[in-house]
Amino acid sequence: MYEKIKTFKDLVVWQKSIELVKNVYRITKDFPIEEQYCITAQMRRASISIPSNIAEGFRRKHNKEYMRFLNIALGSCAELETQIIIARELSYIDVNEERSLLELLDYICRMIVNLNKKLI
């Protein structure tokens, strides 16, 4: 059957978010050097924020606090989605990279929303 979730690392949504972070780092390492402190840093921070807020919320004592951190993670998802689109518009990533990142990001967002609903 199902194993009990003991830590945030057991959450599939956290695991997928870590996968997303690695993908963002891999893709942004090829961005122009002049973007190092702009879109590269912004995309990396937004991607890191997603699993970080899932983890922090998991450790909170009350569901209301957990939900607040999940909502912050959703905000970071929206921020990253916008940055991915901008990166594509600037030709820093190709359409396949954009599609791959957005599909994974959408999956993560849906998982966060569903987790949030279970906490109500």
C-alpha cells in the first residue's frame, strides 16, 4: 500500500521540484554572461523557492501555516513560468526546452494545489 510520509523528502512534489531546480540550473548555465545577475539568477532563485517552501511548510506545526508556504511556492511557480517564457522570447532557450520546463512546472503546480486541498 502507501508508505507514510515521514519527511518532506518523501513527497513526490518536493522530489519533482528538485528535478526542476536541476533542469533550470542546467539550462541557465548556457545563458549569456551578461544575464548572470538578471534572468539567470532570477530563474534559479524562483526554482529553488519551490522545494524550499514545500519543505519549510511541511515542518510547520499547523496546516494553515503549511498552506501559506504552499501558496508561496505557487507564487514562485508563476514567477518561474513567466521567466521561462521571457527566456524563450529572448532566444536563450529553444521551444523544446521551454515545453519541457513548462510541462514539469505545470505538473508541480497541480500537485501543490492538490496537496493544499488536502490540508483544508
